[in-house]
Amino acid sequence: MTICIFPGTFNPIHMAHLCMAQFAVKKFGFEKVIFIPAYIPPHKEINSNLAQHRYNMVKMAIENNLRFSISDIEYKSEGKSYTLITVKKIRELYKVDGRLNMIIGTDAFKNIKSWYKADELKDLVHFIVFPRGEDIINSSDFEGYSFELVDCEKFDISSTEIRQEKKDESIKEVKEYIVNNELYN
């Protein structure tokens, strides 16, 4: 089975996340994209009380797409969500030979060298990098990393803008969940 992981905070998940995953399925022929909500992302300040809500929102957002699934691997750890540890667990669970495919935005990829044990991570992952805002990736800055810059329209939506109600690119069921649970007020 050809799989791709899509780790993230998803605070909340929105249409750009779904579009990126669907684009990856079509372009690369992945049989499955596994969304992995972080419990506590190491590079962001986030209320850990929202972890269950973020997981629930991702689950409801992807439930009608047979190529999408969700993993609670980081949620169950109840600690900082280090991508290297997640990648190792997923590789073992799905018996992945070679590099594991991973969706990431340019905003996150430009800081990849600061991630936990990045030198080890770069040997295990093929990064599928989506353009985000004005972030530009200079290939020569990422020697030794296996990555592909995806040629598609930029997804200029952020979860922050949705939380602050500056943009309405949320998913109907997720928006209702946010209102019903009084999140982000």
C-alpha cells in the first residue's frame, strides 16, 4: 500500500488541508493519506486541552473520503509530538520500505533543520512540500533531504485566520463543532 502521512496541529482543520491531501492522492497515486493530529506540537504554543477537539474535528472532516484516515498515534503519547518518533512508529506499523512520504507546507519545511533529530528524520522521509504564502524554498539549503516542491496553487489559508474569523474556509461540520463546543472564543 502506498501511503503518505500528513502530520499537523490542525487547529482547526480546514479546506486547504483537505485540498492538499486530495492533490497528493491524485498526483502521486497514494492509496491512503493518514492525518496525524499532534498532541502537543514542539514548535507551537497550544492549549493541550484542545487535543481531543482537534482530533475529533479531523476525524469528522475526513470521514467521507475512503483514501483518508486518521491516526491517534501522537494523541495517545500525551506528550510533545516529535515527527521522528511518529515516522518510526508508522513505518513499523505499515511495514514501509524506503522513505515514508509526508505532506508539509513551505512554512514548516523551511524550519525542518531545527526539528528533533532532523538528521535522522531526513533519511526516513520524502517530503512533499506545498507552497504556502510567500515562503520560498531554496533547494541548495536542503542538501541530503529528499523532497519535492509541488507545483500547484498556493494555499493561503491559515488555521489562525479561521480561529480569528478573518477567513471562512472552514468545513461545515467543523464549524458547527467549533460553535457547539465554544472553541476559540
